[in-house]
Amino acid sequence: MLNLVFLGIQGSGKGTQARLLEKRHGFKHISMGELLRSNMKKRTSLGQSISKYMLRGELVPDEYIFPLIEKILQSDARGIIFDGFPRTIKQAEFMEERIPVNYAIFFDLDDDIAMKRLTARRVCRNCNQDYNLLLKPPKDNGNCDNCGGELVQRNDDHQEAIQRRIDIFHEQTKPLIDFFQERDKLVRIEASAKPEEIYNQLINRIKLQK
């Protein structure tokens, strides 16, 4: 199995592609954003410590992130998709010392498209099923297809926080493209296409069988 890092601006479809690879090829999908939001929702000590950063759309400090990564690697270190980590050169160097990365996939998407996609995201208040009013709308605009629960916008998906995350991506995360390019591990994917088209690009580039 391959170890993959998914890079790209929020809204570029990293999570969708990670779930497809998880379902069709048996990868373990580690979404740092989902891990952090889960801790916030459960009001763990970690969740309470990171909430102020998450709600402002800022990067959570490494002192909270690195122990989570260490715990993941203790249980499973092969066939992992890292989605949302690393986000800085320091995090990439931390990762490089602990796990072999086969490919870093860069999902390339324009800022304005990302903003439209992110402000259209909704989640079911009851079962946490994800929707997107542009890309994956529910049958009933205001209710979940699975349980009928109310669809709401995540606290960190308001426009100000989204713009802050976009700015952080350009300031801190984009240098990772050069980091992995220099190590001949970067694969660039055009992320404005439809999900199945992106999936076909991806598996062809990393030589996975359908």
C-alpha cells in the first residue's frame, strides 16, 4: 500500500477523493479537520484548547497536532491518506522523519471556485452527513436525505474564516508543493473537474488499478 499526502486549498475535493480511495482501494483516510472538529464537538480537553483557532480559521499549533499524528502512526503506518496534514514545512519535516510518503497529491483549484464551494457546504445536525448545495445537493434543500435532520452551515464555514484559511494556504501550505517537488513526489491534479474525472486522473497518475 502507498502512503499519500493530499494537498490543496479547502474546497478542492481532497476529502471526496480520499473517501473514494478508502472505499475502493482500502486506504485509511486520516482527515485532520474531522479529527479536530470531533474533539471540539465532544468537548475534550484538546477540543477546548483548539476551538479558538478553528473558529477563526487559523492553523492549530503543532503542540496539539503532533501528538495526534504520533498516535495514528503507532497503530498503522501503511496505506494512509493524510488529508489536512502536513500544512507547513515544519510539519512535513516532522512527518518525513516518521513515515515514508510515496506521493503528495496537489489538487489545484482557483480561490474563487474554492470560496463558492465552501460557502455552499452543509452538514446534517443529527447524523453529520455532508452535503454541498453546488456539488452534492440534498433532494430536499433544507433536510438530510438519510434522516430528515436539519442541514446547517459549519461554524468555520462562514466567509471570513474561509478567506482566512485561503490566505493561510498561500502563506504557509503552498511551499509544501516545492518541498515535495524537490523530492520527486508531487503529483498535480486539476481539481475543477467532476469528482469521477478527478478520481480517474488520480489513479492513473499513481498507477492504481480500478
